[in-house]
Amino acid sequence: MTTSSIDLASLLCSRLCHDLLSPVGALSNGLELLTEEKNPEMRQRCFELLEQSARISADKLKFFRLAFGAAGGFGEFVPTEEPRALIDALVAGNDRIAVNWGLAAEALPKPAVKVLLNLAQIGMDALVRGGTLDIGAELHGGACEIVVRAAGPKIAFDPAIGQALDGSMPTQELSSRTAAAHMIHLLASQSGGGIQYALTPEALVMGAVLPQG
């Protein structure tokens, strides 16, 4: 493992910890409140908050396990129902975002699944005021083609993430916020493909092509 790969792994771990800090912190606070609260109604509310925080924590761990890690079994392909279920679970708690699916394959190569999950995460982060998230993927002409479109009243997209996606960001400038975008850029490049994006005030469209080796 090279120094650069160790640095990237460290940044991805930082991103994972950042995203888990809020729901895990809520679990800790909820348990503390539960030990002090005597009112039955308030105790019931604490249990509901604990259940919600535990579910969010588990959903995020499952998502990052496949998006960053080596989950998905021992085969080269992952059923598309797995990434779909993970994304649907993350969006379930946000009624401001609607997800539309267009998956024309029953299974995708593992690198393509990582790209799809991370592009979807970028799209979700961009919908700060809600909107629609359209996700499509297909195997066509010996390549996997992925498209993610986030559309809403206000799109929040850090230009640094765009630089990490298209490979124009120097590796020494990477941060935990841009590490995932850089990782999927590397995955696409190593397969002979690439990632592109287009941004307007109303929509962010990201596309990836990954030739199948």
C-alpha cells in the first residue's frame, strides 16, 4: 500500500466518522436522558429517539460498508437491489427528497456499485432544500453507464468535489469532503472510463462510464 493510498483511506475513515458522529451522539444523549427522566411519556419519547438514531447509524454503516469497503459478497457483481435498498434507507427519513430509479440491469460490477452509491450521496448532499434524485444504470456495449441527477430549488455543490470527480484536484489538496469523489474517479480511470458532471442553478447531473474488463 502506497503513502497516497494510506492517506486516501484515512480521509475516507474521517468522512465515515463525521457522518456517524451525529446519530451516535444522539444515542449517547438519549441514553443519558433516559437514566434521568421519570415521566412515562418523556421516557417513551426517549425510546423513540433512540430507535431512530440506532436505525440511522445502522443504515449509514451498511451504506459506507459497500460504498467504501469490500462488502457485496465474493463475486464480481452485486445485485442492484442492494445499493437501491441502501439509498432508499438513507432517504427514508427525509420527506423532502424523492428518489426515482431506472436500473436496467439485475447486477452491476462492484466498482460500478461504489461509483453509483457515492454519486448518489453527492446528489443527496446537494439537495439542501429537497428535490428529486434520479438514478439510472445499465450495461451497454461492454461498459457500465451510470447517471445521477439531483434537481431542486437550490443546488449546493462544492467546486472542489467537481475537481475531485474529474481528476483535476491535486492529491495533496484532498480532504475528507472530497476523498470519496477522488476514490470513484480512480475507480473509473483504472477501468479505462471516467466521470463527468454538469451543474446549473436547478440541477446537478453526474455521469460515469466504466468499461468492463
